[in-house]
Amino acid sequence: MDSITIVVLASIVVAAVAIAAGLYAPAKAMGGALTQALESIARQPESANQIIRALLVGMALIEALAIYVFVIVLIILFANPLLAYLKK
């Protein structure tokens, strides 16, 4: 195999691992945050609005992390800078 084939194959494997790990962690964090928020609301229903507001902000930040991982994976797959380096 030539070097370009190895780089493309490695890029695909790295992208698959990154998307798997990069989306599992935010999903796990969102589940934990939702669980804690629901437990807090059950204990103190009068502060439900504040808890929900904080929950939504936290979930938006967690989701942003997943979007960043997705964008990096797309860059690895479709705009790989190593391919331009190897073609020289």
C-alpha cells in the first residue's frame, strides 16, 4: 500500500473512533444532568424554573461539544491536510 492509502485508511479509523467516543461522552453527560435535575426538582419544586434554566444552558454547552467533534471528524474525512502534504 502506498502512503496515501494508509493515510486515508487511518483517517477513516480515527474518524470512526472519534465520533463514537465524542458522541458517547456528551450523551452520557446529558443523561446524568437530566437525572440530577429531575431529582433536584423532586426535592425542591419551588426552584424548578431556576433548575430547568441551568439544565438547558448546560445541555446546550454539552451539545456544542458533540457538534465540535462532528465538525472535526468531517475535517478529518473530507479536508484532510495530510493528503495535500503527501501529494507533493
